[in-house]
Amino acid sequence: MYSRKRIFIAMMTATVLLLGTVVFGGLFLYFNRANMVNKIVLIGIGGLVLISLAVVGFGLLVMVITLWTHKTFPSLQNFVMTATNILFPIALQIGKVFGIDQDTIKSSFIAVNNQLVDNRNIRVKPHQLLILAPHCLQNSKCPYKITIDVENCRRCGGCPIHDLHRIKDKYGVNFVVATGGTLARRFVKEYKPRAIVAIACERDLTSGVQDVNPLPVIGVLNIRPEGPCFNTQVNLNQVEAAVRQFIGEGERRTAYSSAKHITEV
């Protein structure tokens, strides 16, 4: 497992252990002070919490096994999603306590998500795939608005939007540019894709993946040579390889795997 993925797994594991310690400690303290009625109530509440922790812990275990073996377990995916949805927000807070950069944890989450999606071997038709890009990829000096209609791009080659158009035309997939989460969700409802290749920063990718869950998303982090949200770039090889992964051919999947290593260095 790559070190970047280990950060996310470590934070999730720490969250389970912390919650378990709190529950057991709370039950111990209150159980020894309460009367019989309160004890019964506390046992009931504690039992439900412990069952929830067991489900979440099992989901985390399935996630680790999936990442380690590169095999997926379709019947157990709900446990993985439950664990992620419950533990991830708490893991971010634990990361703050230990001084771990939030973007580092979110980047780790994206790396884990990408491998989980990759392991599922999802295949869709080109028209069922959506490339979702942020408006900050457009050159800041460009006068043409492309967030309403991406075809307004003049394809001058001055920014990555031109190259994303090339990928769109080459594979026959859908391509949109969004100014934020609200517009991105509108595009998802409009196009009704069965899979998404999303380009964004750590924060937007993390929230986007969770917003459209269980829709499969391969996330590609943007590159910010001039800072966030301004004239950003993207590794086009990673985007194209992700598209190939979803539309499905053996050599194309190999290309995605190679590009994926680049993001995890």
C-alpha cells in the first residue's frame, strides 16, 4: 500500500479506536454509579453504539483488505461506504489535533477512493462518462465564458481546457466546466452519468466524491503553480488514463495504473 493511502487508513483506524475507548470508558464510569434502571438504559445505548462501531470497524477492515489485495467484494461495499461516511469527518478533526495537514488527509482519501473504484473494474459507454473540470483551469485572461457552454472555448491552446476538449472528442465522452459544487451537482443531474472523472483541489474532490456517492468517481488533483483557484493545471495523462479505465480496454487500464503512480509519489 502506498504511504499516501496509509495516512487515510491510519486516521480512520485512530477514529475507531478513539470512539471505542470513549464508549467503553463512559459505560464503565456511569455503569458503576447508576441505579438499576439507568444501568439497563446505558447497557442498551452502549450496545447499539458498540454494534455501530463493529459495523464501521468491519467496513474499515474490508477497505484495507481491498486495497491490499486489489480485489473487490461487491456484497460488502455498503460497509465500506458506511465506515467512510461516519469516520472521515472525525478523522479530519483528529488530524487537526495531531497537526496533520487537512489537504494531506483529503489527498490520501482521494488516492484510496481511486483504487477502490479501480478495483471494481467499472465499464461504461463513452456517453455515460462525464469529465468534470473546475473553471480555474481556464486562463484568467480568457474573455470567453465556458461554464455555461464549454463549447465557447476557442481551443487556442492557452490552457488545459483545449486539451480536455481533445480528450472529449477523441473518446466521445461528456465534458463540462463548473464554478463550484452547486453547478457541478446540476451538471451531474443533467447528464446523469454512470461514472465521473473529476478534476479539482483536495477539498472539492473530497466533498464531490461524497456528494455523488455511490456514483463511481476517479479524482485527479489539479496543479496550482500560481496558487489555489487561479490558472491551475492538470496532468492530462492522468485524465486520459482515467477515461480509458472507465470505457475499458486492457492496455488502457495499464495506462491508468501507470498514471496513478504519478499522483502518489
